[in-house]
Amino acid sequence: AISLPLCGDQNLQPGQAITKILRDDVCPFFFNGDGGDLVTLRMDAVASGVDPVISLLDPDGREEAYDDDSGGNGNSLIEGHRLLRSGRYEVRAQSYGESEGEFSLLLELAPGGG
């Protein structure tokens, strides 16, 4: 079996899915964005036992977006969210309840027009 890294502070690269094992309460990930950028975040359960919940925190730690089940099959999807500010954003990946297991997280980032 392939041993996957446990989650820790990690930078997200747009278009590159990350697979991790969720054991704690929250897995923090980070990316840099500019105000007006369009962000799509998808968190999928790879193994049963994870009920993905995702939140997006602005550079000051305020929650800017949140999703539990929009991705279908209990997965999380924040689609086409326009960033309000520029700076280092935090993505908090977690599982609803006490479940643990493997998940994947994908960031897509499109420059905002206008």
C-alpha cells in the first residue's frame, strides 16, 4: 500500500490535485490570490469514511466561502467564487463528524477580468 502523507500546512498549486489522509480536525492548505480572481475548490472523498467539508478563509482569517455537499455524493464544491481581497488565502479541509480517511483536493484559479 502507498503511504500517503498526513495533512499539514501545504501550498496548493492550481490544477494539481492533492491527495491526503484526514485524521485531525482540520487540514490547512494555502494559496495566493488576487481580488477578483475566480476560485473553484473541489474536495472529494477517495475512501469511504470521509464526509468532505471545505471552507475558504481570507488573508485575515475570515470565512469567505463554505460548502458541505454541493459536489454530489457528499463531496464539497465551491465553484466560481470571486475573491474579495488579494493575499494568502487558507483552505480548510475537514470531515463532518468524527470520520477519517483519504481525500483529494483540487484548486482551480482564473484571473478576474475587469
